Amino acid sequence: MRLASAIAMLVTAALMGAAPPARAQTSEESVKATFVSRFISFVTWPPIEGDAANAPVTLCVIGAEPFANELERVVSDQRINGRPFDVRRIAEPASAARCNAVYVVGARVEDTLRAVRGRPVLTITDGAAGDDARGIIHFVIVDRRVRFHIDDARAAEGGLFMSSRLLSLGVSVRRRPAS
Amino acid sequence: MKWRPRFRFDRDFAFIGALIVLALGLVIGVINESAVSDRKLRELDTEAKILAQSVVASVMFSDQVAARESALAFSQNPEVDAVGVYEQGGALIASFSREGAEALPPRPTARASAYRGGFLETIRTVERDGQTYGHVYLRLRREPLLARLGRYTPLALLVLMTALVLAVAGAAQGALKRAYAQLEQKAADLEAANSSLKGEIDQRKSAEEALVQSRKMEAIGQLTGGVAHDFNNLLMVVSGGLRMLTRHDDPERRRNIMEAMQQAVERGAGLTRQLLSFARRQPVELQTISVAARINGMRSLLERSLRADILLDINIPEDLPPVSTDPGQLELAVLNLCVNARDAMQKGGVITISARLGSRLRTVEVLVRDTGAGIPPEILSRIFEPYFTTKPLGQGTGLGLSQVYGFAQQSGGEARIESQVGFGTTVILSLPISSEQLSAPSPNPLPVAIEDRSRHVLVVEDDDQVASTVCSMFEDLGHQTTRASSAEEALSALQRNHAFDLVFSDIVMPGGQNGIELARELERIAPNLPVLLTTGYSGHEDVDPGRPVLRKPYEIGDLREALFKVLNRRAAA
Ligand SMILES: Nc1ncnc2c1ncn2[C@@H]1O[C@H](COP(=O)(O)OP(=O)(O)OP(=O)(O)O)[C@@H](O)[C@H]1O
Ligand SMILES: [Mg+2]
């Protein structure tokens, strides 16, 4: 059963299930936004003091206003284990340290990566957007489909745990050092 | 055979039991099968759950390759017929199906696991953290019927075996019952055999009785033969003596010959008595006698019966009271005891005959003791039995002690025996003391003197020879005789001549009246005329009591004594 020919259509169909009917247009952006919201399910953060069990999951976006809008739309009525999402547009890479996850593109990728290194922040970079520096998750397009590399070693530095189910989907996975 | 219907019932019962077991087996199979189906469904659920979990990431990130890998992983299970992975919108992102399998459902809607045709199928949501991201479809082939049936082979076998066992048990029960019936039949046969055996035993008993009777006859035959032999010897002595008497004139010599002849006649008389006694036809004739006189008088007889190596010691006090008994039988008993003692002392010994006052009140005991072999204890209880003998055929009849016992009983006394093997035997005859005085003085040696006056005797005897002998005996005693050969003749002679002092009549006479009837007639017509009867037979039970009877053969002394008694009784009356 070959599906390669229908990839685009399928991807579109997949996204349409989650997308409100008002936005019929599917885009790479919306796929990525959906993926970002779904990564949260496969990552475990170290417990943060004073954080309530149902505190919102903070998703920060740096340098990608349309993506931020798309992400906001995707997670608007979503909950993960009862926690709502909180999408923030931030300018300062230093501010990313307070986020659970940060999607960063453009000029401030490296600064941001440096700023949150060793902190429990899921960094998401985008090769499809032309960036070379990679965060823990790095989007790429393979066979016209949105895929991702995973840097589990970097995740380990910040005390994050990546689910093996997610790891199994990575185009490539940089393993964390054996403890 | 009241168990027969039950036997049927048992066999039916076994059959019904077998049916029940089969039905039970079927029910168990069905229940089990449905349990297995339920389990299969649960297994299907679990499989679907695993599938959903394994594809959750693939679905969430639209990774068709990974989803397909997961689906293929499930195809390893041969039961799996088709696998489908759907995204939230309903699009199939991965699938697997066996060759010729039915197409996957185009639009999945979650539904409970269920059987459909030869398959089990289920659709399950793909969820993560409470969010639904898609569906999985799983279809399993149902186990083929044969395989499913195969699973029940052991059960089926078990059930069949049980049913078979029941059937066999039923049949065995039947067989058992049949065997039981046969047994019962056998028992009945046995009973029949037993009763026929009983019949045979009865037959045998009567056969044995017949045998005893024939043995008795044989014994009597032997006895008769022995007596005939003895008689021949005696007759030879007598006839030889008579012939010699005609040839010898020497008085000394003639006396010897006559003495021998006299002895022979005596022995013949003894033998006859014995014979009659054995035949148990000798009536007891109780008399008051002196034991001492009687037994002392037997000495010469006894000594002649014994052997030279046996010493006879008779030692009886003269002053013992007289006893009431049959003197002839007493003599015979003593003779028998002495003969037994003699036979028990093959190497010689002593026979002691003694008497004493008995330990029982008013009895006199006569003891005959020997120093012989003695009697073993095991036969001691049997020796008084008639025909019991340890002696070889022809030598003993086993009637000797029987006579002793019977005689003692008839006299109102008893006989007992004491014996010690190797030392000897003592037989004790206990006889009652008589309440009367001695009736007659002991017979004295023959003074053939003519007592008081001469009498006229009417001798009634059919046999000429006997008649002449008897007449000459009376004449020897100094009496005068007239002979009549029958009762009628006697009566007419009496009518003609009233001078008879005594009628001497034989009892048995051919035709007409016998001696007893004659005596009764005379009692009527001439009550004062004394009658003395004589006979060679015993057993004339119809002789009137008190009437004297002189037993043949008798000697002149006996005749004189009897005559004396009869005439004296008349005189006293
Ligand atoms: N004095 C005895 N001593 C040893 N045994 C005796 C004596 N008297 C009798 N018996 C035994 O008792 C048996 C029976 O005796 P019985 O006089 O009745 O018959 P019998 O002597 O055998 O024959 P029969 O007297 O007729 O010639 C004898 O065979 C013998 O074995
Ligand atoms: Mg004897």
C-alpha cells in the first residue's frame, strides 16, 4: 500500500481534523504549530517549585509572528492533562528561560539556545525556515513532509525527558550520554 | 428372580448415565467455547489497545512510515487478518491486510469488539493525555472450526471414555447380575444335590441297618454252625459209647464210658441253652438261689471249658443271702465270663470267682477276675454291645458279654467291668437279694431212691422215642406211666381212668390242643390233678404264671426235682 503519492493530501487531511473549519487553508506553519502543541505530550519537565498541577503550559515564540498566531489558534481550546496552553510572543532570548518550550527562528536562535542551555526548556528550531543551529527539536522537510531531528543530549542538559515514542519518530536522534 | 426388572433398570440407568455424561460434555464444551470466545474478544481488545498505543506518536505526527511499521509488526501474528491506522479526520495512514482479505472500513467509528462472520474485529481510539488523535482497526481471523474442535478432542475423548466406562459398567453390572443368577441357580442345584445326598444318606443308613441285620444273621449262622459241629462231636461220643457198651462187660470200663457219654449230653444241654440265650428267646425264670451252691456246682463244667494252664479259684462265702435270679442264665453268664477270661489269658493265669455283699443296698456281687491282657480304654465302652468282638471270624460272636449284661438287667441287677491293660479284668455282676427263703435245697447227688410213694403218671408226648425215654425215666424213679400221644388221647384216657396222680405233657404237639391248652382244660375239669409241662422251645409266653415247666433236655435228677416241686406244691395247696 503505497501512500507516497497522497502525502500532501493526507497531511492536509490530518491537519483539517484539528483545524477549525473557518481556516480551510493548510500550511506548513499550521502543521508545525500542531506538532509543537503535541510535543508537549512526549516531554517530561523536572518539577518546578510552586507550580500548580494545572498551571498552563507556556509556549513562547521568538521572531515568528505568523507562527505565533497559528499556534495560538491551534491550542486555543486544547488541554494537555487538564492544563491549558499559554502562547507568549517574546523578544528577549533571556526571557525564554521562563518558558516550557520556545520556538525560535531567525537571528536570535543562537542567543536563545545559549540563554536557556542547561535549563528545562524545550527548544524548537526550524531548518525549513533556513536556520542551521538546532534546538532540542529541529524541523526539516523530508519528502515534502514536516519531520524533525531530536537532540536528546541537549534535552538531558536541561533535565528534560523525551518519550521513546517521540524519539522513534526523529529523522535523527542525538542520544543523551548514558547515565 | 425378583431382581430381573431391576437388572433391566440398571442397564438402562447405565445408558442414561452415558447420555447424561455426553450431554454434560457438550454443555461444558459450549460453555468453554463461549468463554474462549469472550477471552478472544478481550485479547482482541488488548491487542487493539497495544496497537493504538504503539501508533499514537505516529498518528500524532503523521508518520506514515512508523505507523506502517507498527501495523506490520502486528501482521506477525498469524491470527491478524487486517490492521488499519486512521488519523483524526478519518484518513487511513497505515494499513495491513492479508491476501484476499476484506477491505478495511473506510470511515472508522469506534465500536465494541465483536464477531462478524469468521472474524473478530474492533475499532479503538488512539488517545494521548485525554485527547483523541485517531483510530486503529484490528481484525482477527477466527480460529478455524477444526482447530477449535481439536481443542475439544481431549474433552470429547474423556467424555466418550466416561460414557464407554458407564456403558461397560452397565453391561458388567448385567453380567454380574447374570453371574449372580447363575450362582443362585448353583445354590439351588446345590440344595437339590444336598437333599438328594440326604436321601442317599437315608438309603445308606437303611442299607447299613440291613448290613447290621445281615451281620447278625451271619453271626447266628456261625453260631449255629459251631453248635452243630459241637453237637456232632457230642453225638459221636454218645454213639461211640453206646457201641462200646455193647462190647464191654467190665463194669469199671462201662462206668467210664457212661460217664463220658453223660458229660457229652451235659455239654449238649449247655450248648442248647446258650443257643437259645443268644437268640434272646429264653425267658427269665426268677428263682431264689444260693450263689455259692450254684457256682460251686459249676466247677467241673468250668474246668472242662478251660485250659490246663489256667487255675480256677472259686471262693464264695456260704453265708451270703440268697439272690433272686435265673439260675440257668447265671450259670451261662459265669461260663461266658470264664471263657472270655480264658481267651484273655493266652499264656495262662488265674480266674478268680468270688462274691460279696454289694455296695448297693440289698445286692450280692459276683466277681469274675482274670489276670489276662485287659481291655484297652478305647473299646471298654463297646464290649457290652451285641456282636462286638475283637476275636477272629469264627471264634467270637460278640454275644457273650451281651448275654451277661442282658441277664443282669433282666434280674434287676447290673453288670459292670473294670480292666487295666496288662493286669487283668474284673466283671462284676450285681444281683438283688431275694426276699424269699431258699425255695429248694440244693440238689444232692443222685440217690435214685424212690421217694414217698409210687405215682401214676400220664405222659402226653407225640414223639414215640422221647416218650419211651421219659417213661423209662419215670419208671427208674419208681413211678408207673401211661402214654398218650395227643391232648385228645390224654383227655379220653383221663375220662376212662381217674387214678392218675400227675399229667406230664409236652407243650408242642402236632394238631389239636397243645400242652398249655391241655393244662388249662385240666385245671377246669380236674383242678386237683397236678400238671407238669415240658418243652424244648423257649418263648412260650402264654404259659400261665406259676405253672412249672421242665426244659428239655433234662436229666433224671431234673425230672425228679421238678416232680418233687409239683407234687409238694399240690400238697401244700
Ligand atoms: N476278660 C476279658 N479280658 C480282655 N478282653 C475281654 C474280656 N472279656 C471280653 N473282652 C473283650 O470284649 C469283647 C467282647 O466280648 P464278648 O464276650 O461279648 O464277645 P467275644 O468273646 O468276642 O465272642 P463270644 O463270647 O460270642 O465268643 C471280646 O472280643 C474281647 O475283646
Ligand atoms: Mg465271650
